[in-house]
Amino acid sequence: MVAFDFIENKKHEEIGLIAQEAETIVPKIVSRDPENPDGYLHIDYTALVPYLIKAIQELNQKIEKMEKTIA
């Protein structure tokens, strides 16, 4: 997660992900605009949600397993 100002609009700070980094982990959520000659990348944050849910589920399973080991 990073905080940044858009180059065109420095009126407020945004929070998001670096598309190049996200693309190496979950390439399906990153796209390029073929009509944009600058090659800007776009992150589909809605498409990221199922991956986040799965990660939370896996972490909860690990926590439950650790709690059983401690108890």
C-alpha cells in the first residue's frame, strides 16, 4: 500500500497499490489501456477482493490451528 498524488491532480492524496508490483503477484487484476500511448497500468480493485477474502480465510485457519496447539 502506498500514498501518492496523481501527476495531473495534486489536490488530494490517494492510497493504493503499485500496479507493477501487483501485476507480479496477481496479474489478472492489472490491465493496460491500449488507447493510452503512455502505457498507464490500471488495477481493478473489485477483482482483487476475492483474493483478499481467500487470504483472510487462510490466515484464520492458521490462527485456529495455532490456538489449538497452544490450548
